[in-house]
Amino acid sequence: MAFITTFIILFGFWIFLSGMFDLFHLSLGIISCALVSLISGDLLFSQKSVTKSHLFQILRFLKYLFWLLYQIVLANLHVAYLVLHPKMYSLIDPHIIRFKVRLKSDISLTTLANSITLTPGTITVLIHKDHFYVHSIDQKVADDLLTGDMEERVASIYREE
Amino acid sequence: MEIIAILLICAGTFFYLTGTIGLLRFPDFYSRMHATGKSDTLGTLLSLLGLALYTGLTLTSVKILFIAVFVFLTSPTATHALLRAAFDSKISPWTKDGKDLRDGEVRRK
């Protein structure tokens, strides 16, 4: 089952990227997609069935993505301001901050870590057990992060306590 | 439509520019990664969006949007990997008071 679904997705992507419908290109696509699905077909779908809650999870994730995009633009403007300011050295105050998160699963930790790295001014350095080590460029972005707003939003996507 | 595309590409180039200036001005490895790793992501996103709008709704523009999605996924991971490597090889971050903060300072409110 996982093999067939993976194959269909990959082959659709192949046709979409190549844009050619002659026998040579299509057969090349079939061979390579079948090989890839044989080797790594179990990577994409580790669970057996797709339920309704997965669909809602994707919807919530999309909603989060739009919020994140907005945050990225805001934070990028802040960093651009810092970079272009003549007295930059008195404005920036880099620190490595550490805080505890209550997220448990790998996927939510990855989402949070990548979101932190994407919003300028903060980069995830290390995740050690349930502690995040984050390098922040100044006090403002560190305070924004420590309000825990982002963590709550990530938790609500994956419905974690 | 063309005007919006040009504006988007200009905005993208502006973020590339700030990223480069930041790379030159910031004091140490960690803060330089802030300038390059992130401004580039938004810069790429904006310029690709502009290009996609410019070509109109064709196969090419959808491919361009896919590039944007993949950059969005891989760029923060690469930034994190570089920073992690620096942290593991015990490079201390530049701070105002010159204190070594590699152990992590708790500043929770």
C-alpha cells in the first residue's frame, strides 16, 4: 500500500517536472520512481492509515504557516534595521539563552526548532533533552521568544499537552 | 502584475543586500549567521515569488514555487547545522561584557 501511494506521488511529481509525454521519458520515470518507492517507500507513510485528524492537522499547520510568514517578515525588518543602523554595536546584545519546552514528539520539536531558526534574530543551537539552547541577537527577540507564544502554537498544531 | 513582480524582486534584493552588509558588520560567527542565514531565506522567497508572478500561471511558475518551498525547508536546517558545528568546536559567542556564555544563561522572565 505504501509502495503504491509513494509511487503515484513520485510519478506525478516526475511528469510535472519533466513536462514531456513521449515513451522514452515516461518509461525512465516509471523505472526510477519504482526503484525509489521500493527502497524507501516505508519512509513517507510510517503509519498504516490516514484518519480525519491528520487532515485537520494539515489545516492547522497551514494556518500556522501563514502566521509564521508574517512573523518572519516582521523579524527580518527588525534585523535589517539593526544591520543598517550606524551604531549597531550598541544595539546588539548577543546571548545564548536556554529554556525548557514541554513538547515531546520529534515532529513538534523539529517544527519549533526550524521556526525559531527561520525567524531572524534567533537560531536554535542545540536541543538537549527538553531544553532548547537558542542564540539571540538582542534582548527584544529573546523576550519575544521567551513569551512562549510560538511554542503554544506549535503545541496546538499537534494537539500536545 | 508586472509592477508587483518588480516590487517583489526589489524587496528580495534589498534583503539580500542587508544580509551581505550584516555579514560584513556583525562581530562574530554566530551573529553573522543571523544576517546570512535568514535574510537569504526571505530574499529568495520574495524574488522567486516575483519571478513566478512575472511568468504568469505556467508550469515554470509552479516549479519556481516548489523551489521556494524547498529553500524554506532546507535553509534553516543548514543554518542550524553550521551553528551547531561552531558550538561543538567550542567557539565562544561575542558578548558585550566579554563573558563566556557557552554554558547557556537562563534568562526566563
